[in-house]
Amino acid sequence: MDLLSDLNPQQREAVTASPGPVLVLAGPGSGKTRVLIYRLAYLVQELQIPAGEILALTFTNKAAREMEGRALSLLERSPSTGGPRLGTFHSTFARILRIEADRLPFTRDFVIFDDADQLALVRQALKELNQDPKQVQPRRVLASISRAKNELIEPQAFSSDTYFTEITRRVYERYQQYLRTNNALDFDDLLLLPIRLFHEHPGTLETYRRRYPHLLVDEFQDTNTAQYTLLRMLAGADPDLFVVADPDQSIYRWRGADYRNVQLLRKDYSNLVTILLEQNYRSTQTILDAAMAVIDRQPDRQRKQLFTERGSGARILVHEAYDQDEEAQFVVEKISMFTLSGEAEPGDCAIMYRTNAQSRAIEEAFLRAGLPYRLVGAQRFYGRKEVKDLIAYMRLIHNPADQVSLMRAIRTPPRGIGDKTLEALRVAADQAEATPVDILLSLGRGEEVAGIPARSRASLSRFGALLDGWIEIKDQVVLESLIDRVLEQLEYRAYLGDAEDRWANVMELRGVAQEFSELGLVEFLQQVALVSDQDTLTENLNAPTLLTLHAAKGLEFPIVFIVGLDEGELPHFRSQDDPEAMAEERRLFYVGLTRAQDRVILLRAFRRRARGVSTLTDPSRFLDDLPADRLEGDLIGVRTPAQDEYFRETRWQSRVPVPTQARYQAGMHVTHPQFGEGVVLEAQLGYDDEEVTVNFEEVGIKHLVASMAGLQIEDP
DNA sequence: ATCACAATACTTTTT
DNA sequence: GTATTGTGAT
């Protein structure tokens, strides 16, 4: 089969593993996404599995789209001929929720509340509970609620042992009520409600199991508890499940991702086939050595030996700039030099940073130099005021129950409706046992409503009439015509005045809507909520790309700049007190390094401005971990060669040897320094260690990681 | 009562 | 530099 001729033996082994649970543990640049795509093609072409029975889950829309394109071209099919189902966890289950809406406490017209909407709900709830947002930070409350939801904890079961958790519990209760009355779901609901649905309706679960007997998952290390639960539900006891993962690239712990799901998977499927991919096709050996030196400082981790046939390549350049402006200037100049010398094109370069705020200095440097750049994510397109305004109008037209959108829409552009008028509207709605929108629509039709002061009535009924008109035509005209009409009647362009760029954003959104002309308003709104505009900006512009380290995952560039290698920036100061969070910062740096094919340039600024004030910084601790003999530039004297040697020695020596063979067997007698004597009940060889279950005479049954436990085998 | 403008406070990463 | 809140003018 010529499909497999492009693959190396390891990759081929993975792709052709017989159906069943398969885990591919892959290093960066080892072609793991490629393996996933070929697996899909292999299932269809070689094993004659109907493509429609395959469900592939990813974490970003971009990954899903890319996979779809590549898989279809491998299969020589067009998207129309019933391809596999590819999508993100969120979009896939949102789709299922719409289909199954009848059994759930919302209608299929539900809207998805994004981060800003969720925060608005929390703020409102806090306000109603008379809480000072300075004392109880809405952001933290939301994070806490989200965590609870991910762990399937209901408001009633939410522990309230401190003042903060008690407030959170009350906010959580209201928050859920608001979602319900707004006919809205948040991101967590998109995963939780399917779990509940499947739980309560096993028949429904069975239907989906039968529909998708073949499951593929990309970036498995990023699954959270809810996602893993769903995956297991869909997979059942004996699934054809194919997942690819790299625990070293796990960078989403803060949103609930748990790379230990990799270990869990091993526990849950005893027949799991594990395949390692360590050969790297992306980077030079120098880059890999640096990356390994960084990640190997991490304790409790299986060491991967990344290797490449690409040769050693250029050293890594490390530069200390005076401040962030000079840092940015250095980047621009360096790129100009690469371009002039013909070593690279502008589009080959990427500039990565820890926080979105850091992009500004770099953007300014490019603007000063009059050079173009591509910005990924960042001050999100969908986060812009004018874009959110228009989306709010669309959501309101689609789902009049959405009060968050109503509140936004009714105030912009200003139309003489302020706090007092809104309060009157709310009171009138309560009295009439109707929603505010119902009242508005009645007013719009010229009906009398009790409790609305004459003063406010004119502006309210004018707005109500507009809304009524839009709702009436929403299903009769195509999406972009609806948008045109809304913009026109709002005189939105005049409202924006001479802010041409903002109008351009509105038009760009209209352009997106045009693509959804056929699919309609529902799909458009879902897309808008779930897409993280990772790629909304010009694709084929030959210019450097600016992006966060998080956004960089899964990408590769010939030349990578990582800026802001200062303590407090990378690692970020918010991660300082938590070893797990600090470990994640390290992985983030590792991800950045391993994006590079040919060259890495690392930068730091001696002085950095943060919210107006300029402070001195220390070099990032991660710089110390880089092997000096792989570096060049002006910041390598941070540690003496002797120290460097010492660090490297200890680093290698502190490793626990990897078991290649099972050392323990059921029935063996062992002794443990703490637990004393016992008998092995079960031993399992994992990827990074051997896990043993021992029944100790003194303390009973314990699960142990063999290398850590210091178990001694007693001769029988 | 509403709105524009000024003062104030806050910034990790994203589906 | 930006979201949110506060204040004064209309």
C-alpha cells in the first residue's frame, strides 16, 4: 500500500496497529498529527471502514480543519461524499446537544456564552449579592465555578467552608439560573450536559457509540476530566480508540487539562498498545539538545531521547536588550538581516511570547520600520467592541431570551436608554411575568404596557420596533442581508464616525457571515463562539508571525524568536508559588523551542515596563538550563562552564533508569522501607515506570510506583 | 436622566 | 494601554 511509503517504521507501526486502544506517545516534530491522519486514511482505505463511522476530536478548529483537508486529499475525496466527522470536543458535543435538545433543559436555539459573557453573569450575580468586586474578584469566582463544573459538582454540593467559597457557591447558583433563563450554555456545559445526557439516557449513548465505533484524538494530554469522561463513555469497554499525546507538551493545566489522563488511559484499557515516536523531523540537533536540557530538569518524568538526522545546525542566539522596545527592535533588525542575506524570508519567522500584552512592543517596532506582520489571536478580533456589538444584535435576534446580549445591544449605539429606563423595563417585565424582550416587542407594536414611564416609552418602543422587524425577517433573508439591515437601521457606521478600522472589522465580520450564508444564523453564532480566531488574519502574507507560546503549539517555523525570557514573564510570576504551575511554564518554553526548524533566538530585557512602571528584571531561570556549548551571544556568561558541566552531570545522573522489562510479578514477596513486608498482587509496566499493587502485612493494599518506592524483592 | 469625558484600577495562557 | 467606574455638563 503506497499510503505507508511516506512513513518511517515507527510511524508505520502506529498507523497499522490493529483496531483497539492505541496510545502514541510522541515527541515534538515526530509527525504525530501526520500519524493520526494516516491512521484515519488507513482505516478507510485498508480496513474498509466507512468514513462516516470515524469521529476525530481535536482541541482547536484549526487542527480539525487541517486534518480534514489532509485526510480527504489522502483519500482522494471531496468533503461532500460523506467524510469522517472531525471537530473539536466543544463543537462536536455542541452539535450533539442541539440534536438532543428535546431531552435537555434548553431549546436547540441555545447560544454559547463566551468568556466575557460568563464574566458579565458573575459580575451581575456579585452585584446582587452586594459584593465588592475588589474584594471578591469575578475572575477568580468564575475560575472556581468552572473548576467545579468540570468536576461535575453541582451548586448544592459545592463546599462552602470559607467566606470566598460561600460567596462562590451563591454566585454559582445564580449563574446557573441565569444561563437557564437566557437559554445559554457556557463552555463547560458543552461537555457536562452530554455527560449527564448519556448518563440519564443510556440508549442515546448507545446510539452514538454505534454511530462512531472508531475514535481518534489529537493532543490527548490536553484533555480535562470532562473530556476524558466523554471519551470513555463513547469508547465503551472495547473500543477502536487511537490517541496521540506528548505529556511534555501539556500546557493547559490551568483550564483543567490533566496529562495524567495518559496514565489513566493505561489503567482503563489493559490491552492498550503503546507506541513511541522519538525521531524528530523538524529541528536541528542543537535545538533538540537545548530543548531536552530544559525539559530534563523536570522531576518525575520519563526522559525522551529526541534525535534527528538534520545535523547540528546553528547555535542558539541569546541576547539581552536594554528594555522591551530595544528587544523588539532587535527582533526586527535580525529579521531584516536574515531577509537581506537570503537566509530566510519574513514569513519564515515567528515571534513568541508568554502574554498577549507583550505583542504591543513588537508590533510597534514593526510599524516603526514600516514592515508588515501577522498577529495570531491576541486582542482578539471577536473581543473588539464593534464586533461584539454586532454579535450581540445577532444573538438577540436569534435568541430573544439572551439578556446579556440585550443589555449590550440596548445601550449601543446610545439611544436615550439608561439605568433608570432599564430598571423600569425590568420591573414591568417581572410584573407581567414576561421577559424584557417581550415587553419591548409589545411596545414596538404600539401596545400599552403598565409600569413604563411615558418618558422612557418612546425610546424603548423605537428599539422594540426595530427588534421586532429583524426577528420577523431573520428566516426570510440571507444572513448578510440581515446584518446589512441591522447596520443600516442602527446607523452604525455613523456611530463609529471616522474610525475606519473599526468599520473594517465590522465588514470583516460581515464577510465571515457571508460564508455562513447557507448554513444560517445558528451555525454562524456557534462558530463565532467556539472559534478562537487563530487564523482569521491574512494567511498568505509573507510576513513574520506574532503569537503566544500557547498559540504556537502544533506549528513550526524555520526561525523562532522567543522574547521576554525574564523571571516574572517566562516563567510568569503567577506560577511562582506552585511547583506544578512552574513545571508548566517550563513545558511552555519547551514547546516554544521545539517549534523551530533551523534557528532559535532568545531575548530578554534588562528593564521592563509593566502597567506604566519600569522595573529591573532578572534573567529567566530557564536560560540557566541551556547547555552553554549550544549557545552564542551576550548572555551565556550567566553561568561558568564549570557550573554548567556540574548541572549537566547531576541532571543526567539523577534520572531513574527506565524499566524496559517488568521486574515484579504477582506473587513475589517484597519489602518496603516504610510499609514492611508484602506480596505483589499486580504489576504493570507503564510508559515511564512500573506500577505495582502490593498487599502489605502491616498496612494492607497499596499502589506504588516501583522506582520511587524502593521496593526490595525477597528471594523466595 | 443620560452621556461624554476623566480618573482609576488591573492584565496569563483559551475552548 | 484598556476595562470599569465616577463625575460633571447638558
